[in-house]
Amino acid sequence: MSDKRTIKRVGIVVKQNHDEALKTAHELTEWLEGHGIDPTGGPYSETRLAQQFDPDVDLVVVLGGDGTMISTARLVGNREPLVLGINYGSLGYLTEFRIEEMTPALQMVLAGDYEVDHRVMLDARHVRDGEEIASGRVLNDVVINKAALARIIEIEVHFNNSFVNGFRSDGLIVATPTGSTAYNLSAGGPIVYPSMNAIVVTPICPFTLTNRPIVIPDRAEIELQLLHENEGVVLTLDGQTGYTMKANDRVLICKSSTTFNLVRPANRNYFDVLRNKLKWGK
């Protein structure tokens, strides 16, 4: 699909319970209508998305933070609209435009003068006794984690049917390059440049300190299997949906055919965001 599109229909997503974002959404609706653009059905809050959001739009404007962007990524389906993230406050990893940059950014998009970051997403399937019991798509990460008081867990990892390792740890993170700056970073995993064709597998507090994060190609299937029964083990997708796991449950992960298409600011690069968020040099 070409990045250069005629923008006719725009969806507006606002951070839940954020009055300023909602006010901006109404102002944006008037601006779009004044430019002959259909602001279809909006604005939507995160809680309205699942039931009512129409993914058949050319552009989604997200007013909020990275969490709102992740909600949007999960629910727009296979349509792959352009996504423009407007942040309230400091720059986000995904919401890279400041509120004062919103109108110039929209004018840029309508004029076709923009670039797009195609962010890799992952499809995950939760399988028990050969039956799929849950599935979902993630922008950041797939995580198997134990409850605070649960025993250490053991997760066996296969890549393309090749055995990698049995990780004894508090859990395991499988992260996209986008998700490398989320839970993966907190667990000691590497930062991966967003356009890399890679996936990071990072153990959480491993029992053996030689069990380190692994960076692997994103082109094949990863299989995770929980080896023993342990109360309180949960599979989470992007930290927003969760499923209880039992012994011998498997999680099958592969690169999604769908990408999350972020409109990129022309006046900054990824390292500007990293320096800002991680406070490098301060």
C-alpha cells in the first residue's frame, strides 16, 4: 500500500477522562469539516473503541499518550490507516507531535508531504491442549509473567522449531523494536531501532545470570511453553489484555502481516525522542 494517500475520512481517538484532549478533539472536528474531511463517528475514547470504532478511515489522529496509541493499534484491524499521534506534555515514543504541532502536521499530511514509519506488529496465539483459546496482535510485547508471590517459572523457548533454552525466571518478554523501550528496557533488554527486522526475547529476573536477552530475526515463529503448573502465571498482550496460563500451555508468536503506520515528524528523529525520554546527557 502506498504511503501517499488522499485523506477523506479521519478517525479521532482521545485519551480517556482527559478533558483537554476532548476539547481539542471537538476543535479538530470543526477544522476537518472546514477542509472538506469527514471526521467519521468521533471522537472516540479508549473505552468506546472496541464496540464502535470504524477502522475504514484514511487517517487516525490520536490525542493522548503512548497507551492510547497502543489501544488504537490493537483495534484498527487490518485496514492499516495512517496514524498521527499528538502528545499532551513531553514527547512520547509513539506520540511524537506536540499539541502545538497538530495543525501544521495535518496540513502536511493533507498536502502529501510526510514520511511514514511502518512499525512491526506481532500476532500471538494462546494454545491449550491443541486448542486456541485466545489470540491478539501487539505493537509492543507479548509477556508471560508470574504473580508477586508465585514460585519462579520455567518457560521453554523454540525458534523455527529449534530449541533455544529453558528460561527459569519471573517471566519472559517477546518485544518488537517499538516495544524494546517499554517493559523490555526495564528488564535489561536492548533498545532496538524501530525499522530493524528483529524481535527481542528477554527473561525477567532470570535465576541464572548467564541467561541474557536474545535478538532474533522477526521472519519466523517463536513458541513459548510453560512447563509446570504455577498459580498466578499470566499471558499479557501489550500490557492491556491478560489470560491465565496453565502447565504446558503454549504461546505461538509470529510477525503480523499488518503494520502500524506512524506519520513521522520531519523536524526530529528517533534519537531526539530517546534523549528526551531517557534524559541522556542530563
